[in-house]
Amino acid sequence: MRKLIASALVAASLGAVALPAAARVDFYVNVAPPPPRVEVVPVSRVGFVWVPGAWEWRHGRHFWARGHWVRDRPGFVYHRAVWVERGHRWYYIAPGWRHR
């Protein structure tokens, strides 16, 4: 009986823990991204969305992340990563799903 009660308490406490959602991180850098690379978009796949390649900021430099397929999410639209010049700095808007 004690094991059953202890198990129920552990399960209840784990159920109350809030897991953090994937956070979108937007930030500034002082180095302009190189021009986008040309990628051939493969033939469309049912139930998937093509995410175009984009320059990401990794370890203090721009890094090309190739395009890839992600599973479609009904009711959402995938927005690609974008670099926007603001003043003399570059603002990175992270990619991700947003409500339609």
C-alpha cells in the first residue's frame, strides 16, 4: 500500500512540473550575413513543408544551415529565418511556426 501511495505522489508531482516550450531567440550581430546560397527545392511531399536554407549565427560566425523538410502543422505557417539590417547591426529573427 505504501508503494502505491508513494508512486501516486511521484506521478502527481511529475504531472505538475511545467516543461519549458521551445523558445524563439532573436538577437543582434555586427557582421552582415553573406548572400543566401542557391538551393534546389525538391519535389513537394504530402504532409511536409520545405524549410529553405539560411545563415545562422554559430560560435561567433555565420554558418549555412541547409534546407530540409519538416512535418506540416495544421493551423500554423512556417516562417523562415530572416536577417534584417537595423542601423549598423544585423537583427536575426528566428524561424518557427506561427498561428495562421
